[in-house]
Amino acid sequence: MRCRHALWHALSLYSFLPHVFAGNNTLAQDPITSLCVEIAHSISSAGQVFFPGDPSYDAGIFHFAVSSTQQSKCVVEPGTPEDVGKILVILGRTRTPFAVKGGGHATNVGFSSTLGVHIAMSRFSEVNYNSSSQTADVGAGLVWDDVYAALEPFGVNVVGGRVTGIGVAGFTLGGGYSWKSNQFGLAVDNVIAFELVLPNGRITTVTEKSDPSLFFGLKGGENNFGIVTKFKLKTFPQTEVWGGSIDFLGSNLDAINNATIAFQAVTDPKAAIIASYGSTPALPEPLVNVLMFYDAPNPPPGIFDAFLAIPSLDSNIGTRSFLSLVQSAPSNSLQGLRSVYQGFPILSFTAGIAEVIVNETLFWGERLLNQSLFDISYSVEIFLPSVYSHNSAKTAYPPVRNIGFQPFNIACAWNSSEFDSVFHDAVVASSAHIHNAAIAQGQTGLTRSPIYPNYAVSGTPLADMYGSNLPALRALKARVDPENVMGLAGGWKF
Ligand SMILES: Cc1cc2nc3c(=O)[nH]c(=O)nc-3n(C[C@H](O)[C@H](O)[C@H](O)COP(=O)(O)OP(=O)(O)OC[C@H]3O[C@@H](n4cnc5c(N)ncnc54)[C@H](O)[C@@H]3O)c2cc1C
Ligand SMILES: *[C@@H]1O[C@H](CO)[C@@H](O)[C@H](O)[C@H]1NC(C)=O
Ligand SMILES: *[C@@H]1O[C@H](CO)[C@@H](O)[C@H](O)[C@H]1NC(C)=O
Ligand SMILES: *[C@@H]1O[C@H](CO)[C@@H](O)[C@H](O)[C@H]1NC(C)=O
Ligand SMILES: *[C@@H]1O[C@H](CO)[C@@H](O)[C@H](O)[C@H]1NC(C)=O
Ligand SMILES: *[C@@H]1O[C@H](CO)[C@@H](O)[C@H](O)[C@H]1NC(C)=O
Ligand SMILES: *[C@@H]1O[C@H](CO)[C@@H](O)[C@H](O)[C@H]1NC(C)=O
């Protein structure tokens, strides 16, 4: 018993213990699993490694879309930036495929998932507000809900995600369209510093002053330049807000289209909407969900009246906390299904574009009905044309700031893996159809409007997202990651 006790103690770090006692030597046979053990030995006591069968393993590989979850050999939860550095050195030396996951909302397979070593950033969970600098240090493992909740007692907020569950890291490193973007720009426009573990394992703080080109690259360049452990974000005063979610039936389509088109004339930067035109097998007509936001306890009269006058299926509009508004959206009803997103920029939401989008909703709703479709929706996200004017410095995304393009997107949810490629091809075809129709209708500026990398479906050419920034991003990549360590992780690769 003494001996057994000592062994338990020695191995208690690992959850594969039953395996070891069963005398199963598969661990020694699988090189990546052995590497997981090496990582467990190398990192500090603040970090931990989990193997299949452990609930922490399941939580580590979990994604919003079940199609984005892959069975890695282990889940590594680093506890310190030094741990992240040691892990990157081991993975780089052994050329081992890996993934880095923040909030797990990527809808492209392999962007934050892997069959190799899965790094879950969940232990980077601090929120430290500094009232004198009006900044918050925010850990890379958090979702925005946590950040909003932590800042609420101070009456301040940051530029973050619009619905529940989105990760701070992927959102911010890709661009970040927020309810507050009309006032303050994208998430990338409000980062003051990144704490970054470079691909060679060295820890650095990247600011405009310390390394302007890396600062530029991290603002849209996702996981190309290393692993971010902490963001220093600008904060803004936050009162209670007004808004929520309303569902309308297709019988009111004309009125909804008119209200959405008319909303583009609103110049108040505190107001924003997302109108999602959806089709779901349960209903023979389109369903439109409108999320409304006003950054004060009550909106001035006029702004939302046209929507409020339309008979609704259900509504939860009201005065509430920012966090409550974010959690009022029905987006989580699609969690746990297979998912694909595709962005399609649009310059102006006109009656002609509305007609094309409604046709797409019905066309694909019917076409995909017998292919385990759960939901297809086209999100019309109305921002002010000045949304890109809040930053004079260049950022990796967006590559252009003088065109007020809107980052519309298609989201599909379905059940059966058998149809994964059908849905991929459907959103590619549908976005191309709308793009071409919009250009035919006179929106020629779209040929210079980028696709938002956080919405783009896998296979999208880098130039369609990063445009003329691509050469600079490639040069930066060659400087910062000459051994291409980050190339071992999936995502958009420069
Ligand atoms: C339901 C839903 C709603 C959304 N709403 C919005 C919205 O309102 N506005 C908007 O702009 N976008 C929105 N998006 C898109 C969202 O911005 C992206 O999915 C984003 O990538 C999510 O970040 P994450 O941390 O949750 O993702 P993850 O899947 O964890 O990561 C995404 C990418 O970032 C990389 N990454 C993660 N952590 C790090 C790190 N610490 N260092 C380096 N790289 C890292 C990953 O490797 C991966 O390539 C939404 C997506 C969904 C599914
Ligand atoms: C060892 O583990 C592998 C994989 O989990 C399994 O297929 C095999 O049957 C096990 N062998 C023994 C002797 O338990
Ligand atoms: C808060 O910000 C002020 C002003 O920039 C700075 O002097 C101070 O050191 C910061 N405090 C902490 C705890 O970082
Ligand atoms: C929508 O706008 C069009 C064009 O202005 C108009 O003809 C139509 O009556 C409006 N429909 C509704 C329901 O408001
Ligand atoms: C509707 O959409 C389909 C698929 O994109 C397209 O082939 C068709 O021409 C569209 N119909 C109209 C009337 O726009
Ligand atoms: C779905 O229906 C179409 C005809 O509407 C048919 O061509 C297709 O094969 C069907 N797909 C499946 C998977 O049943
Ligand atoms: C898909 O899954 C959802 C949730 O589990 C279920 O409600 C729905 O009936 C399924 N739809 C199809 C088409 O299989």
C-alpha cells in the first residue's frame, strides 16, 4: 500500500492514471501524448494538463459549434505567460500541431481546435480596472460576459462582443464589431497594449511605441504572431442601456425592410441594430430577429419607433444592464449544432439588397431543408459610415478605412456531419451571389471592401480580408516567427 500510495502521489498531476495502472503502454507509443506528459513536467504548478475522459478535457476542447470541436491528445491549461513560452518552445522544437482557444467561437474547423496539443487559455482570467488610466487589463481566456460583469461595479465598460459567450481573444485579435463601435471604433481600435508570448517563447509587451509594426499586425492578424496572454483596453463610462431582441414573422417583411433601410439615416452613434433574416424548417416564411441597442437608459423618440410599431412574435426590449442586453440575444439557441459563417460586405442596405437577401433565405432554406438544416440567417449589421474613423493608426484589419462597408454575415446551423461540405459550399455560393447582385445594383465600392476575417469561411483568400496590408503582414510574420511555429496552429496564415 505504501508503494501504491507513493505512485499515486508521484503521478497525481496526470489524469491518465487508470491507464497507467492497467499496464497499458499506449501512452509511450503515441508521441504527442508523450509530449503532453513532457509539457506537464515543464510548466509551473499554476498550469495543468488533462487527458481524454477528464471533464476538464471536455471543457477545454468545447466550442460554440460542435463542428469546431476536435479530439486533441490532451488539453494544456497554461497558468502563466512563462508556461505558454515553455509550451511553444516544446511544440516548435518537435513540430507538433497545436491549437490556441479563447472563447471557442471560431466556426472554421481547426482554427482553435486540433488533433495535436490543445492549449486552452482559461486560466488567464483577470480583469483589473485602473481608474486613473481608464484602462482595464483583461485576460485572454475570458469571454466578454465575464469582463462586462467585472467592470459593471465601476460604471465603466470596454468595446467587446454583442452576444453572449464570445471570447475576448479571438474577437479582439480579428477586429471586433461591438454595440459601442459607432462611438469608439472596433475592438482593435481600443487596445493599448498586448502581453504577447512570441513564437520563440519570449514574453513581451507590445505597444505602439515598443514595436509599431507588431502592434499593427496583432490588430487583426489573429494567431500569426504568438499567443496573447493579456490585453490592456481603453474603458468608457457605462450607464444602463436600452434594447434587446424582437422576433417578427415574414408577413411583416415589407415593414421590417423599410424600418431597417430607414435606420441607416440615424446619425446618433449610441444607436445600433442587427436585423437577421432567417429561415428555419419549422416555419414556411422568413423569420426576422432584430437586436436593438441604445447606449443610455432610454432612446430619444424616433430612432426605433418604426420597429416597435410592427406586431412582434416576441420581444424582450427594455432598460437594463449592458450584460443583460448582451445576454438577451437568442444566439445560444444555435450552440451545440454544426455551424459555418461567411461574411459579405455591403455598402448600403437598399430595397434591392433586401429582396436579394430574402430570396437567398427562402432559396437556401428550401434547398437545405432535407440536409439537416436547423437555421440559416443573414445578419444585416447597420453601422455608421464613420465606424472606421476612430483610429488614425493602421491596423491589419480593416485594410481600408475610407469605405464605410458593413460586415454582414451568413450563419448556418445544421445537425449532420454528412452535410458539412454542402453547407460550406452553400455559404460560398450565396455570399458570391449577393456580392455580384450588389455590384450589379451599383455598389461598385464592394470590390475594394474586405471580408471580416472573424466571419470569413475557410478557403477565403487572404487578400480578400487583408487587402494591401498583406505584404507588410507577410514581412512581419517572417521577422517575428522565422521558424513558423504558429504555422503549426490553424487559422488565417500569412
Ligand atoms: C454566436 C457568435 C456571435 C458573434 N458575434 C460577433 C460580434 O458581435 N462581433 C464580432 O466582431 N464578431 C462576432 N463573432 C465572430 C467572433 O468574433 C469570432 O468567432 C472570434 O474568433 C471569437 O473569438 P473566440 O476567442 O471566442 O474564438 P476562438 O475560437 O477561441 O479563437 C479564434 C481564433 O483566435 C485565435 N486565438 C484565440 N486565443 C488566442 C490567443 N490568446 N492568442 C493568439 N490567438 C488566439 C485562435 O487560435 C483562433 O484562430 C461571433 C461569432 C459567433 C459564433
Ligand atoms: C490500451 O489502450 C488502447 C487505447 O485506449 C486500447 O485500444 C487497448 O485495448 C488498451 N490495451 C489494453 C491491454 O488495455
Ligand atoms: C494606473 O494607471 C496610472 C496612470 O497611468 C499608473 O501610474 C499606475 O501605475 C497604474 N496602476 C496600476 C496598479 O497599474
Ligand atoms: C415600404 O416602403 C415602400 C417604398 O417607400 C412603400 O411603397 C411601402 O408601402 C412601405 N411598406 C410598408 C409596410 O411600410
Ligand atoms: C434567388 O436565389 C437563387 C440562388 O442564389 C438564384 O439562383 C435566383 O436567381 C434568385 N432569384 C431571384 C428572383 O433573385
Ligand atoms: C434533397 O432533395 C433534393 C430535391 O429537392 C434532392 O435532389 C437531394 O438528393 C435530396 N438530398 C438528400 C440528402 O436527401
Ligand atoms: C437538429 O437538432 C435539434 C437540436 O438537437 C433538434 O431540435 C432538431 O429537430 C434537429 N433537426 C433535424 C433536421 O434533424
